[in-house]
Amino acid sequence: MDLLSLVSTVTKRRGDYFSQAKTLARKYKTQPTLEDNMFKEAKAIVLALRDKQIKWEEYQRSLVDKTLISALTAVYLGAKDAQPQAKMEKAWPTVVGDMLPPLIKFLGETKARLDAGVLRIGDNTVDFADYIPDDILDDPAYDTDSPAMQAAINAGNGRSWPALFGRVVRYLSTPTFSFFNLGEYFVRQEQGFGEMRRAAKRDKRTCPDCKTWDAQGWQPIGSLPMPGRGCRCYDRCRCEIEYR
Ligand SMILES: [Zn+2]
Ligand SMILES: [Zn+2]
């Protein structure tokens, strides 16, 4: 699957993605609920592949569809009552441009690991319930001697089924925060707000990039990137954008 043909395929299906996103937005209502449900869907789709309920082609198609629909749903929720459909359409090039290039690379890596037998179909030796996302690994409050922690360390980067799940979450679930902010940004821009500010969490896990954006204070609207853009914490970024 190459990027150009994938972009042309998904572009033909745009209308379908928009209507599915609208349905999901009405169902989940808030960004955190969307994020939680997409987390569950990420687990379900990885388990379905592992347990031979779906074939590779279906996994691949489903991951592309869910990634796009999840991002669009987040934009829709961020726009609230201010013409959310139009905001989704406006966000489409950003959604496709941000998500598809890394997703296609990720799918290629996964396929190579399946072909090489690093990931084995039917292998249920690691319990998903024990899996710890890798961002928790550097939390000093976490007990490094626990079996779950050891399993997470041994899992490696996408080389086990639970680790693959951890990466799928970063396409389906965690990016919803940034796209929700993008939907809200389109609305604030329309409403004529002149300045924006990117406020970091200011806890011990806040990355240096987010601190730098935070330190810039109020800036002309449109001049600061959305959360997760321009920072090394990517989709895990939880900076707040304020407008005035
Ligand atoms: Zn950051
Ligand atoms: Zn941040």
C-alpha cells in the first residue's frame, strides 16, 4: 500500500467518513469519552488480528478507517454547535496529512514483523491486562519490580502484541485531544478572537518544548501549534489552548 493510492482511496470515501464521524460524535459527546472508546477499539482490533478473527487486509483497512474517523469525530466535538460539519471538512487535509504518512509506515513495520514471525498469530502468551503503555515506564511513582512492569520493559517497541496495541492507541485514541483542539481553534478564529496561548501542564512530565510554548504567553491567533504539534510528547501532549 503506497501513500498516493491510499490518499486517493480515502478521498473518494470522504463523505462516508464524515457521516460516520457525525454519528460517533452524537454517541460519545465528549473528547475524553471518545478517547476511552477508541482505546477499547484499539485493543479489540489488535486482539482480532492476533486471534485470527480478521485477516491482515481487514486489519489494515479498519485501522486506516478508524484513525480518520476518530480524528474527524474529535474535530466535530471541538467545534460544538458552530457548524461542526464544515469544520470537519476544513480539517480533512490536516487529518489526512498528519495521520496517513506515519500510519502507512507503521503498518509496513507491523507486516514485516508478522512475516518474520516476531509477532505470531494466535500467540496469547502475554495478557493484555498486564500491559503498561510505555509512557508510564518513566513515571518514578511506578513499581519497577512488578511483573507487569517487567513485561512492559520486555515487550519492546511493537515487537509483542501488547506493545503493538500500545502503538495502535496512538493512532486511534490519544490524537483525539489535538484534533478536538483544532475544531475549537477553527471556531475561535471565526468568532474573531485575536490572541491565543498554549498553557502546559507544568508537572514533572511536561516536555521542554511545551514549556517553551507556554513561556511565549499570548501570541497572535494562528501563530502557535495545536497541542501535540511542535513538541516531543506528540499525541500525549495535554497543553491547553486559551483564546482572548
Ligand atoms: Zn510536550
Ligand atoms: Zn504539551
